[in-house]
Amino acid sequence: MIIDLHSHLIPNVDDGAQTIEQSIELARQAVDEGVEHMVLTPHHRSGAYLNRREDVIKYAKDLQAEYDVADVKLKVYPSQEIRLTDKFVDDLYNGDLLPLDSAGNYYLIEFPSDRVPSMADEVLKEIIRDGITPIIAHPERNHELVNNLYRLYDFIEMGCLSQITTSSYAGYYGDKLVENSRQIIKHNLAHILASDVHHMKHRPMNVRVAFERLEKEYGQETVEYFKDNARSIFNGDQVNKKKPIEPKKPRKKWFGLF
């Protein structure tokens, strides 16, 4: 059984599926690739999209009804992909954010693709102290993290987890993201694979290909590790994560030298 913890199948709420027909097509693809449970994570506070808790809960309920009518054997659950901003803590304590699990232990966090926000350490430390585990979405696509893997290592040591996108690791976006993903996996800084599916052509599932590559390169034990972690997160249980391997720190550049 595969649990997909990151997807954009709710129609016309963000840059994912735009129609119910597209959503059903993506859901069928998910089932074909072995996914039985999928968490719906529309963008929230990304600048372009604002998907509030109660709205997403309704969207997910309505979408499940559509899937049932269409005989799509996929169970879906409401959550959000939450852009980390200075409003995060207020939104969390005001009850406007959705976790990945019913116990409220795990939240899917997104950084801008070009950097890590300046307030990230402060905000993440605060919610970790309160018993919440942030899951950093697709670090292999974040320029600052892949250019300084030690930065991601610090977040994992702090208590965060991270999620590699299946299409990145499967090679759908090119060799660079494959190698970024490998380095993160190699250093035990990744904990789950998830599809982040948006579109059949441009951002499809690629779950089967990613897990096949994972087995070939790291063995069946690593495949089970990633699948078990997704199940633990979904159930609100503690993840038995591997000890992160410390990457090399980037060299400091002295003034006047390059």
C-alpha cells in the first residue's frame, strides 16, 4: 500500500487540476501506480493562493463523493501545502491550518524555490517545541538547500523531516534534480517520497518509477523505510528516522578572494 502525502487534485483552487475531469484522470493514474490513500495539499499562503482549513475540508469531501461516483478506488484526505511566512504561527494557533494527520502532529511546509525564509529557524524551532513536526516539501528544488546541504542537515537535526518529489527522483525534470535527490537521500535527509502531482503531462505521478529507482539504487529496505514513514506520518505516529549523515560545510570565501 502506498500513501501519497502531497498532491494537488482539488479542481480549480491552485495550479493543480483545473477541472473535475482532470482530477479524476489523475486519481485513476494514482490508483494504477499503487496509491490507495492520498492527502490533498493545495497551496496555502503561497502569494497566489489562499486555501483555508474549512474550505479544504469541504473540497475534499466533495471530491471523494465525485471519485466514489466515478468508481475511483482512492481515498482522499484534506490538508495543505503551507508556505512558511511570518503569519504561520498565528494561522496555526488560530486553527486555520490543516495537518497531514488527524492527530495534528505533522504539517507540510513549503519554502520559496530560490531561498529559505529568514524567519524559518525561529518559526520551525517554536512549533517543534510545541510537539509539531514540520515536513519540508521538495528540498531538492530549493536553490539554497541544494547549494548548501548542511542547511538542510541543520533542519533535520532540529527535528524537521523532508519529502522528495517522485518526478524529481524519477528523472522527469532532468538529471540535476535526480542528483539533488540522490544527495539528500544519501545523507539520510529525506524521509518520504510523494508525488506533488499537478497535471497528467507536466507534473504527473511517477510514483512507480521513483520507487523502482529507489529499490535499484538503495535496496528494498530503503523502499520500505520510505513507505513506512509515510504510513507513520499519516497515522500520526512517530517516525523512526535514520541518523542524518553530516554533509561537508561549504567553504567560506575570504574577502577579496574567489
